[in-house]
Amino acid sequence: MSSIRQEKVGELVKQELSIIFQRNTSIRFDGIFITVTIVRMSPDLGLAKVFLSFLVVKEPEEALKKIQREGNWIRKTLAGVIGKQVRRIPELHFYIDDSLDYYEAVEEALKS
């Protein structure tokens, strides 16, 4: 169970990362439509697990690798935005959010 502080910082990181991806998608990420679905913070607020969803992408693993290569730039950009609001900028670990695929699989199983 996460604390209120973890949830607040997680939501802040989620909002700001969404804006960063939205503004820089054509420049840095080859026009990939990236959605930040969930951000889970560690108890010490030093690590953020960022779950991403990619729309209209044939190879989500390749898109994830592209984002991981840009991880340092993303963290520095995030630091410029939230640096005054948090004590330290969390390390970002990116994952593919497959909850929609799981939901669709369950839905199909229930139909049959």
C-alpha cells in the first residue's frame, strides 16, 4: 500500500511526463503516440516505475527501447519542471502497460 505522499508525487510525475511526451513526440520519439498510464513510486521516492501504453504501434518493445535510450534526457527534462517541488528527482524505469490486452483476453474468454 502506498502512502499519500507516494501517490501525490506519482501523480505529479505522471502529469509532467505526459506533457513531456506530448510536446516532444515528433522530435525525439518518431511520432509515437505515448500514454503514461500508471506511475508507482518507491517508498523513498527515489524510483518511479512508469507504465506506458503505445497506440497504433506494431512493435511496442521497440518503442519501449527507444524511450529507454532517451531515459537520461527525459529525467533531466523532468528535473527542470518538478525540481522545485521534490527533494530529489526519481530514477525512471519504463514498462509496457499490458492491462488493456489482459482486459481484452478476459473479455474474449468470458464471451466464449
